[in-house]
Amino acid sequence: MINFGTATLNRIIMHQVHKKVPDQEHSDVTLENYLFDTDEDVQKIIKKRLINSCGNRGKSFQLEIANVAQDSFFSFASNIWEGENEEFITKSKSIAHLLGAAQRSGKSSEGFLIVSDGRTADDTRFMFVVKAEFQEALTTKLDETTNLKKMELLNNIFLTPAKKFFKIGILWEDNKPEETFPNSNFSCMIFDDQFSPDRGPANFFFDKFLGFSINRNAKFLCKKFFDDVSTFIIDQANDEDKQDLLDAVKLIYSLDNAEVVDPYGFGEQYVPEYLKQSYTQAILANPMFNRPFPKNFALMGRRLKWKTIYFKNKQVTLKAPEENFDQFVSQIENIDEAREVLERGHSSLFEIKGRPYGR
């Protein structure tokens, strides 16, 4: 990770990225020919945005570099800090064209692409890009003629504290000999405040534009494997096996002696023989799950803290906190138990049309 608090920002340039219009394939860009002269206060604001964004565990992701083609983001960014100003400007223009080409949706927004390079206190070289959308705001101003205050509209402001209006990509030099190039020599990450666990980060930004891959991000993989395997079990396992298998998925996340989640190991240990081939095709064939990955529960929400009982009618689920589920929930098996519950008077008795899986 980059410590932006003590880092030095060297050069900054901004290019304008326009909203895609209906008769175009992608967004246009208006390119700048000169570097921006930023004072200390401006640099403090930029670094503050970087620090606050990249420290957000649920919205920032350390990824891996996937696209190293000749005209990729990596090809322009990986040594942008080495060139003179003219070369820096030229490469930043190529990066701006990449963002314009990646914006192919009519929902794409207008704003600036900020490109900057810098150096950390421990001499690590880095660069970052910020796609900052335009916003509107109000300010107040004293009318000296009437001696009255009035409100004025500010257009095209950007990089305010409202994080949903910008996305960040960062590339820095790193030494990871256990990896293959380029990830052996560089690290990368993104910030996307509009990320949701169900959708993932904006594909156009981290994939199409930056050429980064999310396939090895632990917190995303933990959440996705849990959800994908749970869906697979509900859809394909026999009724008598469903609940036990769903409990087994939670178990592998809860084991204190295991620092990783192993998709292959889960299949070998828990998946019944009649499901193994389907499990291989549906889960292990996904490149995301072809290796163990570290546990990271940042995106798991309540998945591990709540126990869920699924019913065969597929219309009803019963959820309660795992730690006291059995204290508050029990299944009534006969008329005598039902009568006892009603006589106690402090419990509720419902009829659910359908039996729980595994019961």
C-alpha cells in the first residue's frame, strides 16, 4: 500500500471526458497540453481524498494486472514516472483515450480524468488516475451594491468529499518474486464507492480501462465463493443433503486453524459423489476458484453470523443470529409439543407449508 500522507505528488494533468452521446460508440475526450500548477492546499485535498478512499475496506480492492498489451493502461503507466514532462503528457493523453473508449454506456458521466505520478517517503514510485465526475453546488456571496447575501450556482466542481462521484486506480512499484510479471514488479488497486457486493466494481473502469483483474482479491473471492457455492447447493443437491452442505460452507469459513478457503478441498471433503462432476463444472471451472485464497470477511456481511433454514417450497427462509438460534427457534414435531407451546403463551406458532431441507 502507498502511504499518501507522506508521499510527494510530482506532476498532475487533467483531461476532460465527455458523456457518451447516442450516435457514438464511446465517450469523446478533450485533451490538455499543459501540466497543472497545484499549490500545497490543492495537493493536500488530493492526498486526503486518496487516503480516505483507499482506506475504505469495503470499497477499495487490491487487484492484479491482467492486460499488458502494447496499447494497454499498463503499457503507458508502468514507467510514466521516468519520462520528462513532454513524455508524461503524451502518455496521459493515451490513458485518457483508453478511458473514453471504455465508456460505452449511455449512463456514462462527464468529468475530468486526473493523471499524476509521485514518490513515497521510502522512495517507491507510483502513479494514479482519478475519474472525477462533475457536480453542482451552491455558494454564498455578498452583493456589495445591495449589501445583501445571495446564493450562486457552482457548475463543474469535482473531487468533493462525496466519494460516489469519483473512481481511483493506482499502480506502484513493488517486489513480489513469488508472482509472475508484471505482478512480480508492480501492485495495483482501485477505489469504487459505487461497488456493491452483488455487482462488484464497475467493470468498465477496472477491467476495460485499467486492465486489472479481480480474480485474486481475497475479500471479493470470499464473498463470491460463499454465494456461488450456496446457490449451487440449493439448486442441485438432494433435499436431504442441502442443509448439511450449506452448514459445511459456513464451517470452512469459521475454522480457526485454516487461513485460506480451498475450493478444491471443499469439493473433496464435503461434496457428495453424485455432485462432484457438476461442482467441478459449475465452481472449479471458474478461474477465480482454481486456487486457495486467503480469508477476508470484509464483504461477507451477516452471512457467517446468521443461521438460515431453507424450506423445500423455496418461498420461505428462516433467519436468526447463529449464536442463539437454537435458544429462540425450535421445530415442533407433534401435536403435544404444539399444545405445550400454546399453553406457555410466550412463543409464536406458525404454519409453513413445506418441510425444511434435511428434516
